[in-house]
Amino acid sequence: MKSHVLGIDFGSTTAKVVILDEDGNTVASCVSQKGAVSDEGVRAALRGAFEQAGINLSAVVRVVSTGYGRRMLDIADRTITEITCHARGARALVPEARLVIDIGGQDSKVIALDRNGLVARFAMNDRCAAGTGKFLEVLARAVNVELDDMGAEALKAEETVAITSMCATFAETEVISLLAEGRPKQVILAGVHQSIASRTVGLVGRVGKHDPIVMTGGVAQNIAAVHFLGKALETRLIIPTGAQIAGALGAALFALDDLRSASKVKRDDDDAVEGKLEQLLADPQRCTPACGKKETPVTFKA
Amino acid sequence: MSAIITPEQRILGAEPPIAKKANRLQATKLNNQMVNAYWEDLFRAKEEGRLVCWTEGIQLNPILQAADIAWCHGEAAAALLAARKESAAPQAHMETLGYDRELCSYARTHIGCGVMNQSSTVEAQTLLNVDARTLGSRIPAPDMIISAYPFCSTGQQWDNELYRTFGKKVPIFNISMDWVWGNKSSAKYMSGPEFREKVAFLKKQLQDCVRFIEGITGKPYDWDRLSEIMKYTKRAAELRLEAMRLCKARPSPASFFEWTNSIAPVNFLPGGPEIVHYFEQKKAEIESRIAQGIGSVPVEKYRLWWDGIMNWNKIGWLSDKFAGYDACMVAGRYTHMGFWQEPQVIDLRDPLDGMAQNYITCPISISAPQVIEKIIEHCEYYEIDGLILHGARTCRAFSYPQYMIADAVGKRLGLPVAMFEGDMVDETFYKDEVVSSRVEAMLEAIDASRARMR
Amino acid sequence: MNTVLDKFAQAAQRPYEHVKAWKQERGVKAVGTLPMHFPAEIIHATGALPVIVQEMPDAITSGGGAMYPFFCGYTRSIVDQVTEDQLGFLDAIMFTDHCVQLLSAADVIRISRPETTIHFHQLIASLRQPWSLESSVKTLRELVADLEEVLGVVVTEEALRHSISVFNENRRLIRDLYQMRRTGQIQLRASQMQHIVKSSMVMDKETHNALLRELIASLKTSTAPRSDTVAIYVSGHLCHAPRPEILDLIEECGATIVDDDLYTGYRYVSTDVDAGIGDPIVALATAYIRKNDNVPCPTRIDPEVDWEEWLLGAVDRCGAQGLVVLLVKFCEPHYFAYPRIKAAFERNDVPHLMIETEHDGVAMENVRTKVESFVEMIKVQRAARAVAA
């Protein structure tokens, strides 16, 4: 049986799992939406991934975790930050990438890659939610639009309104007063997306703009965010298939490096991975694999 | 990269419609003509072979004018860009370069112009996407910088940053303006040994500055011309003060907003008969309004004081907004306590000493205890009902004493206050919802206290 | 060794308790000073204990009603300390620096607590004017005269010379520690170094010197190479201490801080006062004017020194592989300087990371991710260079 490696991106709102075989083929990728750093979400994503891969727990010999909750997972052999992992994953998906914009639930980051695909510089938002998925979430609620629909709604607007508050809380107040003035929701939503694009441009400015630009992370699925950001950067953003799992893929690729550099010798504690996975999955709060949203496995060259 | 707002998109400002309009003075149009002429003249300075000096803070323009040097006053440039809605571009450039938004927005806007200026090559324009037609890039690059900032260390650092932005190639003269703190009880407003000592130190540096100017122009300095210029400046300043004092009348014939719109002649316009004529006109119009009982707002129910620097991109809007509340902003610290505010001490035979005295007693250069006493004097004189404290977020020099001012006027005069944050030229810090609710609460407090009095 | 380090840590963590106990024990006066360039030798020469007023980690309470939240954490903290009546043990407060936020805080203090003796003698900030030295000498003479009056003492030249030599020794001993740490002979954590320097700001200098000598004698030096951590230089925090938790966090992420230009760090001990200059006031003024050559201060106006170029050299000299800039939110001089530092480090391909700190706390997880990523980036780049070579 082939050895496998696993990458987990334990984010603030989602958990993502990618499993690669020892030849670097993706055999599973799975996303679970489970809310704030939830164990349950990790289990759902793991179950989904194992089902998709059709392998036993014992087949996985290396695990690398990344994301906001990366250190909460004792199944991981090591942890690597989401910045390093997103860069690696994005580069695997789009080999020519020179800049990675990753907008996640709590964080947004911009990573410049050097010619060899290594992280050259990065910038990340500070404590404030401005320019993150959270900002969109708060304002979707304020406008009373489903998060998944807000992008499409925003693009229907023929004009836009300036939302000047950087802070999500103040922006919410601002949006409410715009609603009170009778501004159409779509116009306000366009303004909200413009605002997030504007914050991201600020982050891009901190590392410098380098084309081609790849966008990863959950917000890459929001068409209006992509539209306004592309416009502001005066470029077309590349949204690869599997943009959301780029971090987990990067983590899995680092796990694969570890496996390969371990000179193919089975480690004493290889079985430990299986044991830890078993423990994690054996939680009484049973969660079926269906909780996990399966991603179409993506192809790339490891 | 460009600023996020593209021209083809119609931008709806978040400013709800206004019910009443302020009754603007006709003379202000003259001010606008002079201001436009000044900037157009400055934009041509290089072509006409004149030297250009960049300076901030105090009004050094008479000293430069006497040496035939054109000047760009940093705050004036930033305010101009803000008033014409062109401050976003230089501010965005600065943010891209890594300058934080919490840094003095005057400095950010002005240095942004410096950057735009320095990068007026085709390559740089492509890189920075600088539109050569923007006002910011029309401001001519400096041939010299004179740094003289009262109280505020950020002002001095702003000049230092400009000096470095231009590759340390532009000569700079650094004047240190000491703060009159008052270690001894003998230190009073414009008097006492500490004050005299600081004035003497400043005067000496101004004399050295003149030698610096002579070194650059290669010509002996024309002291007679300085006296001549200061004659007009002094007269204009006197007329301005007289006209302002007339606004004690009810209803007040002019507002703080009008005086804000009349800062240029006493801040950066050339000293000459035009500025004297301007304030004569303004004073005559005010006198005529008093005779006819015409107020600055259609209905004057409340008389207010504005403490803080103006939101330069909101003057007209705020002026109408308060008119809508039946409130006249009668006076304010920025306009009534600065800009050749003590012209009587200027001796035209030896103007530097009196100029130094004015420079050192501007409203950010006098300490909080003196600021408070002065504000209380003004509030009593103008019969003020309440205070608006506009905390300019990136001008800490101006905003820091405001809690103390609020406390003192509350305790000593029993006046209510409304405090809110804003900024001088970065409008992203201004929140209309907050302003409205605080101002309305204050006006309600005034109503309540009047009801009790009845 | 631990007992000495514990003494430093206690004084650094509870500076005012230390000062109060010292006052009680010795029956001396304590004079508070505000940062950054105050020549505390002068206070020492009066027989009083000089104490640099520190930022305290407590949440801002009543002080929040005296100062806007858009002022730096240090100034908001000291205002809060005053409105919370925590500085009453100081017999006077003296300051010489012109930072607008510091002046603002001082003015708020004066109005909030009129009974406080708080005096200002402004040192010229523009260091290269022909009159800079003369002006500084004049200011310091006025400061001496004022202190004599406030404390009712006479300051002799002899006392000043003695104080200068005590302070020079303190600086030299701490610099020795820095040098041993740079070369890897000793392993002191950055937070321990902070305790050493910060305690020096509030402790009696002779006592501090004795403790330093004891510490140095007890430290085991080693020539073993550093472990597989990334050597980091930390810069910033120009007038008060970064929270030790942040320094610890950096060192928990696979980095070792080997040098710094922090105020509560090398900046504080960079420059000795030349005992060879006959007039001690002239010597103090000269040290002030020349300090910028040793560690540039962006709050001073000095066309001849570029902080960013100096930092590149400093990072190189101590063998650090990267720079972490700790930037205090709302610190305008640092806001002005940072883009230039960023540009210089990018131009020279030296990794750097900026972390903004706030009085009200930083999001530690966010900072951890940044620092870990930074360390990973340096390691990966280092490995790639090794492969290429």
C-alpha cells in the first residue's frame, strides 16, 4: 500500500483537508464549514477526505497542520503557518504565480513569491477585521442578504457608495444609516466590496504588486470581491480550482517533503499518526462525512 | 494600482440633504479669487524663474515675499486639495509607500505631493499612476525648505521627511520653536521672562534664517520691503479682528465657517493692499448686515463655539448643517486665536520681534491653561451657548486639550459640549451619524437648561 | 544568578513599589522623568533618585476621560497613572523632550493634578545647528538651577562628575552584557535584557551596578554555537518598553533576539558621557548631541544620520538574519521613519517584519502567525541559498 500524507488547514470558520499519495497525487480534498475553530469541523473534513480517498487511517504517515487552529491538533507532526502553506499551495496550483492574495475568515494576507516560488515578503492584516471575510459577513447581516448571495447582488448595482469606515463595527453603523436613507441594498453591497478591495490594495502596497496574482481563500469565491479587487489592481486575478484548499494543499506538500526527506524509512512513531487520528475521529459527537463538502480533486505537479 | 474609486462610477457621498442654507458673505468670493490667483501664480513660479520655498506651520510668507521667493505652505496645500476633493490621491500614494493613516494627514497629503512631484518623470508616473493634471503634482518642487513649527514635533518631523523625500538635496533651515511651558508663576500669556527669552531665541533664529535666504538668493535681504509687507499684513489682521469682534451682535452676521474661509489672507496670501481691501470689504458687509439685522444663519437659536481644526472637505456642508439646526457657529479657537492674532505688538520698524511673538502664541503653541482662559474669555464675549469640540484625529497638537476645555467650560460657564472625532483633510475619519447625534444631544441640553431658566 | 535576575525583574515589573520602598528605606526624594533623552545624572547629583515614568500594563480607566484614544499607549498610560493617583510618591516630574504627545500628556497632568510639580526644559531637537550645543548647555544649566530650587539643594560640579561616572559604569556593564549576548557567549532572553535595562531606569544606579557585576560574574559563558534558531534584531519602541510577552513570543517562534535598539534596551546605554570634558554640563550636552551617532533617534532632526542605513549595519554587525520592527501605534516619528526602513531593507534583501503594538494589547495569535511565517520564510530562503551555493 502506498504511503499518504495529509495537510489540514484549520481555519477560523472552515476546516480543509487534502490527502496526497506518496507520488504527490491528490487523492482527496474536503472542506467543512463548521464555525469558529471547531473540532467537529476538522473531524467532518477528515472523514470526508478519507472516504473520498478510500484509504485507511493507517495509510497516512505524515500530517502537517496550518491555519488559525494549527497548534490545537495533536495529530500533526508539525505546524506551518498559513502564509507559508498558502504560498506553497497557490504555487502548486498556478506555477507562474508571483503574488498570492488570501482572504480568509479572520485574516487577510498578501504574499509575494520570488522567482523560485519561495515567500519573499508578506503582509497580513492586524487585529482588525477590516478587509477580511468577517467584514463581509457582518455587513451581509446588516443588509440582510445571505453571505453566499452578496457578491452576485453587489454586481447588479449600477453605481456605488463610499463606505469609509475601516472598522467592521463602524461600517455596520454606516451601512445601517445608508439603508435608513433609502439607498438600495445592491448599491450598498457594491460599496462594501469596494471597501474590502481598497483594504486589500493597501496590503498589496505593503509587499509590492507582482503579476500574475492568484487569489486563494474563502473570499475568492465571492465574485464581487474578485471583480472589485481586480479592478482596483488593474489586473485579472487568477482563481484556481481549489482556491479554498490551497492552504491545506500547501501543508500536504510540506508533509510530502518530510516524507521524502525521511529517506523512505518507516519511523518509529509512524503508527502514532494513525492512533491520534483514531482518537480525534472517535469523538462521541458523531458527525457524518456528509458534513464535509467534497472538492473535486485538483491536479498539479508536486 | 489606482485608488479604488474610478471616475466613471458615480460616487454618492454619505451626506443627507440639507434643510436650510447658511447665508454666505459676498466678500468671501473675493477671498476665493485671491486664493485661486495665488495658486496659479505658484504653479507658474518655476517657469518664471522664481525660487520656491516649502514651509509649514507659522506664517513665514512675508519673510519670503520680501526676498522674491515663492512659497508653498504645507497645510494650505493639503487644505486646498481637500477642499477640491483631490486629497485622496496623494494620501493613497503615501499609504502604498507604507505611511500609516494615523499619521498627520496634512503631512501625508503634502509629502504625497512631494512624492508625486519628485516622480514627475514618465517612468515614475507609470509606476505610481500619477495623474500629472492633479493639483498635487502641479505644486512646484522646492528649492529650499524652512522648518518652523510651533509646539508640534510632528511638524518638524514632517519637514525632515520632506527633506529626505527630496533626497537631502534641497537646502533646509531648521528653526526650533520652544514651547512656553511656564515653569515659574511669572510666565503669563505674552509676558514674563520665560516668554521673552523664547521670543528672543526665535527672533535670533529668524535673523539667521534671513542669512540662509541671502545665501540662496545671493542678494542682500530687503528689510524695508519686509516692513512694507508687514504693514499690510498687520492692517489686514487688525481689520479681521475688528470684524470678528462685531459678530458679538445678535444675530451674528458671520460665522466661524466664514472666518475659516478667510484664513488664506492671514496665512499664506502675499501681503499687499489686496488683503487689506478684502477685510475692509468683509468688515463693511458685516456692518451692513448688523444695521439690517441679517444673521449668518436664517434662524439663530443657538450660538456655538467650534474648537479644533476645520474639516477642510466639509466646510460648506457643515456650515449648512448647523444652519439647519438654527445654530450659528459664532467663533472658534482656530480662527479667533491664531493667524496674526496679536497684530498690535508688531513694530513695523523692527517687525521680527512682534512676528516672533505672534508665532509663539498661536493656538497650538500656548499651553492648555492659557488656551482655556482665552476660550472662556471668547465664550463670554460672544455669549456662547455650547461648544463643539472637533477632535482632529491626526492633529494631536490641536485636539489634546479638548477634554480639559470641555471640563473647564462646563464647570466655569455651565456650557454643554459635543465632542466628536474627525480630521482636517482625511475625510474617512468623519462620521456624520456620530456628529448628528452628539450635536443634537447638546442642543437638547441647551433647550433643557433654557426651560429651567424660565 | 537567578536571584539577581529576579531582583531586576521585580523592579522592572513593579517599578513604583521598588521606588517607594527605596524612598522609605533611604529617606531620599524621587524625581520622575519623562523619556527620551533626559540626562538623569543631574537628578542623581542632587541626591534624589531619578525614576523614568514607565508605561504600566493596566487598562486605561479614568485617564480615558482626559485624553483621546488616538494618542500613543505610553502617554495615555501616564495620564491614567496620574488621574488614578499612582504617581503621588514622586516629589517632582521633569522632562526635556518635545514629542507632541508627551507635551500633551504633561499638560493634561498639570491640569488634572495642579499640585504636581512638573517642569519642562526643552532640549533642542535639531542636533546639527551651529547653536545646538550651546542651546543644550543653556537648557541643562536651567534644569540644574530649577532642580536646586525645587529640591532645595546645591548641585556641585564634583557631584555631577561622580554621577556621570556611576552612570557611565552602568551603561558600560549593560553594554558588556549586550556584547556577550551578540557573540553567543551568554544566553539571556530578550525579556530578561529588558528587565535589566528597565530596572536601571528606576533603581539606584550604584545598587544596580553592584547587581550587574554580580550577574556578570555568575553568568556561565559558552562558546557553543547557537541552536537552530533564527537570529533576529529588534528595533523600535522609542520611549517605553514593549510588553515582555511580545519579546517572549518572538523567541518562542524559533527566533533568538540577539540585539536591539529599543529604548528599554541598547538605546538607553548606547552613549557614555565624556568624563574628559572639564565642565560636566558641557559633557552631558555633548553626549546628548552625539548620541545620534551611536543609535539614531528619529525624533531628532539630524540630516547626517539615516536610521535605516544604520539599522542595516547594526543587523549585519550582530549576525542577525532579520529585523523585527516593533512600532507603537500612533507613534508619529516612527510612522515617518518606517517606510524608509522598509524600503532600505527591501532594497538590500534583508528580511524584515513590522509588528504594531498597542497599549490595549495585541492580538497574540495574529502576531504569532506573522512571526512564525517570518521565521519559516528566512529558513526556507536560507536553505535555498545553501542549495544554490
